[in-house]
Amino acid sequence: MKVCFVTREYPPNVYGGAGVHIKNLARELAQVMVVVVRCFGDQDAAEGRLKVKGYQAWQRMWEGEDKKFNSTLGTFSTGLSVIRDRIDADVVHGHTWYASMAGFMAKTLYDIPLVSTVHSLEPLRPWKEEQLGRSYHLTAWIERMALEASDRVIAVSSQSKGEILANFQIPEERVRVIHNGIDLKTWRHSSAVATRKAFGIEGDYILFVGRTSRQKGMVHLLEAMKHVDPGVRLVCCTSAPDTPEIEEEIAAKVKETPRCLWINTQLREEQYIELYSNCTVFCCPSVYEPFGIINLEAMACERPVVASRIGGIPEVVVPEKTGLLVPPGDAKALAESLNRVLRDRNMAREMGLAGRRRVEEQFSWTSIAGKTHKMYEELLEERKAKKK
């Protein structure tokens, strides 16, 4: 069997949870089948059953007066380049709206069944119009076209499945829930000190990791710090701002928060692991999160989690066992839960250990790749039966 992944993100160009997902799923699936990854970039590599080829936007797409259109039009041009090279896989598997046009066209032109994984939904991210201008409506349109044409749609949580069914005309039997996962060998507690020394991080600290986006709720965490016990720092690791305006807004808020260290650059994986492993508590204050791989990363590093009770997060973080959940956007409730963990170190330690056990039992990539491979087999058998 052969699958062709179409994705914006693939190493070294990983900006968020979708890129982490695709990297690990492709690697695991390649143990049992041929995996071809067509991604955005200049990659060109092959290792065993895994082959990777990058594609770039047409230069013309970066011209024009309204720069807000360039990103979406550039994405569409990359998709056309992806699809122009013939796809001979048994299944094409698209990830995020960035790959939607190429996935939809692959199904149409080459008569290949289409699987789409939903890492987020455009109708639930209206703030993206601030980032993309009117072209946001094009991203929502192509996402709808592709998802409703897909032979299978993968939701990364049960909550996400409900959102998919509520926003799109897709028969429920086509939607499967397959959670995200974590590389358990790589993501584990580390006693390294180099990154903390480099950034002058000492003592107790709360950790935030995420894109500079309204979605990630960093402003609510900064507000909560006004009510967090003194003597505890906040370390915020961000990258890939949605817009310069949002970055400026965050910067102004950080200036009002003396206890905040803002690391506004992409770090290496081992640096994130060190920061996760040595924080006192990890905080995920997102206002929208279909799954939230960052919470798995913290739990794998044996840290307690305080997170928003939203999206797929309650399927990852077990309240009172691996962390605490709070209403999204409620800075005061966020501060109260952070203080509770900070003041009870025995509870924090037990939550961290329970979190590690949970990811080992429920979220290994080997298990998730097995479910995905089985879904491909069922889809192809169903297709074969229909052709008889």
C-alpha cells in the first residue's frame, strides 16, 4: 500500500501541532507501507519507505498591492504545483486547509480516495480574517469543498468530530476519531540546564508554549499573572505570529508583566524538552484547541498541566489527576488553578507522574499509526467492493 501525504508543514518547516503530527505519523506508517510526503518547502529526501518532496509558491503570488492575499494565493499556487506531478498512491491524505485544494484535485484528477485530517476548522477561527483579509473566505471555501468530498475525515478528538458534523455536510460514518500522539522516546523528563542558563531562568516558573495567535490565549495568561503568587516567573515560548499587530499587542502586554520572560523565537526540540521538564506547571490557556499536542508534551515530561476546558483538551488532561481545567478566557480562574498547583508540590508531582503514565498508555504514535493504517485498509476494501 502507498499513501501520499499533502501538507504545508514538514521538517525542518514545522510551526505547530500539525507539523509534529505529520512528522511522527509519516515515520511510523513508513514501517509498514510506502509513504510519500508532498510538502511546502525545498525538501528532497528518501529513507527506506519514506520519500519527501517540497514545493514552493509561484513567485508572482508574492507580488500585488494587497499583501494579505499573498499567503492564500501562494498556498493555492503551491497546491497546483503539488498536483501537477502525477500522484500514483492508493490513498491521498491531506492535512489542514493548506493541503485541501491539492487533496481535492488529486481525488478528482487521479481517481484516488481522499482522507483529510482536521487539525483545526476555519469556521471556528474567525480571527483569521484579521490575518488574511478577505482571502480568509477562500480558505474556508476550499476547506469545505475538500472535507465534504473526502472519503474519510479524521478528527483528532471526539469534540472535534462534533464540530465537524455541526459545520459541514458530511455523513457521520465517514468521520473517524484518531487522537494525536507523542514520541515517547524523545519526549521524556530531562535534567539538562543549558537552555535555562542561556536565558537566565532560575527557580520556579510557569511555562507557556504556542504560536503568537489569539487562539492560544496568551493574553489571558499574562492577565492571570497579576493574581499568581509572587516569586514565580512566567516563561512564554512563542513563534510564527499571525500578524505584526498581534505580536505588537502581545509585546505591550508583556511589558506590563515584569515577571514574564518572552522567548519569541523557534527553539530546538531538545530546548523545549528541557523547559517543559523543569517548569513547576505548564499552562495551556487556549480559546480554541481541537486537541493540543503541547499538553501531551508537558505530560510526557512529567509536568502537571493547567489548561482551558475546551475542544479536545479534556480528552487529554484528566481533571484532578493529570492537571486542572478552567473556563477559556477566565484569567482569574486560571490564576486560582495555577496557585493551587504551585502551593501543593506533592499534588503537582503526582499529577506529573500520572500524566506520563497516561501518555504511555493512550497516546503512542505506534498505536495511532496502526489505527490510521487499518482505516486506509477498510477504505480501500470498501472502494473495491463498490467497483464490483
